[in-house]
Amino acid sequence: MIKNFLNDENGVIVSAEIVLVATILVLGMVVGLAELQSAIVGELSDVASAFGNVDQSYSTSGYVSYKASGGVKARTYGASYYDVPDECDCDENLSIVCDDPGEKSSY
């Protein structure tokens, strides 16, 4: 019985077949991971562009309150800030990953 079990080769996979299947799986996984990495970098580039293109400019007017006698009771002055595009807001640093002209800013 033990001799029959040791000599039985039904269902045995030859080691060359295992190596071939493993090689195909590893190559497919490498290509898939490279594409995944490229897609993630592209999406993070879009997120960075969205944050970079947020305009933080603001302007507020002043306020004056007068006393009943005509004098100034309180006053605040207006303030403003005008945001200008930064050098890195135009996504030129990721031209290796994405060459889409629609991704580039026209500042």
C-alpha cells in the first residue's frame, strides 16, 4: 500500500509547469502594480492641482459707527489679500506621468 502511494504520479504537476505559471503570475503582477502606481500618482496630482488652484483672495470693507453727537464711536478699516498663482500650481512637475495639455494651467 505504501509502495503504491509513493509510486503514484496521478495529479503530479511537473516542476517546469510550476515555474512557468509562477513566472507568468509574477510578470502580470509587476505590470499591474506599475499601472496602479501610475494611476495613484495621477490622481494625487489632480488633488494637488485642486488644492493649488483654490483662490484665497478676499476683500472686506470698513465699518464706521457714529455717536449721537456726531463723533466717531468705532471704526474698522477694510482689508484685502490677493492670491497670485504659485510657481508649482501649474502641474509642470508631473509632466513625466501625465502629458495631457488639459492638466496644464494657462497662467
